[in-house]
Amino acid sequence: MTSPLTNGRQSLSSLRGGASKRRRGEITTLIMDNEKLKSFLEGLYYIYQRRELINPDPLFFLYNYKDVRDLEIVGLVASSLAYGRVSQIMKSVKKILDCLTDNPYKFLSENKNFEIVPENFKHRFTTSYDINNLLANISEIIRDYDNVENFLNECLKLSFHNILSALNKFSEKLSQNKKPDSFSLVTAPKDGSACKRLFLYLKWLVRSDEVDPGGWKILSPSELIIPTDTHMHNIARKLNFTTRKNADLKTAIEITEGFKKICPEDPAKYDFVLTRFGIRAGLNVDELIEFSPQNRC
């Protein structure tokens, strides 16, 4: 039986040959069914779903913590700032985590002063007020529900397990006292955006493998929505998972449905490996698309 690693390498190798023929004018059509596409993606997963390939990525910070109560706080901070240049994201997240000590849960449980992050902190559109307000809201959740997972579980109960409705409540609580004109750190599905950072956060806490640390039990991987930004949107369009032009919530759901046809029990499984292309040196998204089975030939 062929290993996933061999599948990945053979897929890339054979499709390179096909691309070469195409450049010589020998055009053929290759339409791969879902099983063949899944085999290709599994090969990529086997090769690239590795912890040593994570850095630079804000997810990297979560591996410094073992307690799920710390993980969920660090994950909120890291995912909320996951916009802009990755080098700046890493610096900004580190500055905040340095303020929270080695035990963020204990620190926010006991701290009464919420001018935690220095006033001169700035991450693109995010100010020290925005971060301190987020931390104050997390602290309030801890006091009322003991941890963030319990609070989201309460949101799910109140929403009859409608995930989008629950996330609206979740976002509202974490965004309370936000300045009207300030940048939203925790977006709400009701606003119609792709909510990439929020769905990224859920993926980190719900999935569990060599990359995603997991820890939460209130949701299953099958319920996750693909974190969708311009990069993932481009990949999904090339894979024919969507024809929509805007990377909004409807597009994210449509892309998720595409991946559910490949892996219904875990549609976000291939998110990390696909988004390495164009991020890591030597992995180019155009090469991935060119050699993807779904892209024909």
C-alpha cells in the first residue's frame, strides 16, 4: 500500500511532468475526483503538517503552555493580532504575553489593574487600549465562568448549538467597552466578514494533531469553518470550491462545504499545509495550484 508521503511526492512529481508537457503545447485534461484530490491533500498533510514548520506563525506561542486555561487566553491574544506582516505579528504577540507572565490564567484571575500593556503599544490598527480592554473582558469571563471554554459553551446553550449565533454572543462579550471607531479584535459573524481570526482561534483549540494543540471538548472538528483570508480564498477558487469574488462569511462557508466533500469529519484539516504555500520560503502558492490535481493537467 502506498504511503501518504509517497502519494504527496508522486503527485507533485507526476504533475510537474504534466505541466512540462503543457508548456510544450501538449494539452491534456485531467479531472480528478474527490478521492484523488483527498489522496493529494493527504500527501501534503503527511509532509508538511509538522511542528517544526510552524514558526513563524502566531500559533507557535501556544506550545509554551500546557494548561488549557492558559492556551485559550494565549490563543485569543495571538489570533486577534494575526493580521499584517507575520514578523510584526510575532513581535506584538510576544510583547503582550511578556506582560501576562508564565501563567496568563492565574495572572488575569488575580489582576485588578487592566492597564497591563504599556500605553506605547501599537500593532497596525490595534492600540494598548484595545488589548487591555480585551484582557479585561477575558478576566471578567474567568470570574463569571471559570474559563473561556465554559463561556463559549454557555453561548452555545443559549443559541441551541447554532455556532454562528453563539459566536455572535462570544464576540459581543469580548468586545464590550470597545471604542466605536476601533479595530475589532474579535469579529462577529453577524457582520458578514469571513471572521478569519475567530475561526483560526477555534481551529487551534478544537483540532488536535502535531500542529493544532486542541484542548476544547465542546465542539468537534466537523463543526469548524475554514479560516479564510485572501490567500485561502485564492487556493479555494483554484480548487473550484468557490466562485465567489469576495472573501466574506458566505465564501468561508462555501469553501468549508468544499472541503467537507473531501474530509467531512475534519474540513479544516488541510488549512495549515495549504497556507504554508506563499508563507514559507521555497513554497510558492502558484506552484501548488499549478500542480494540484483539481487544476487539471
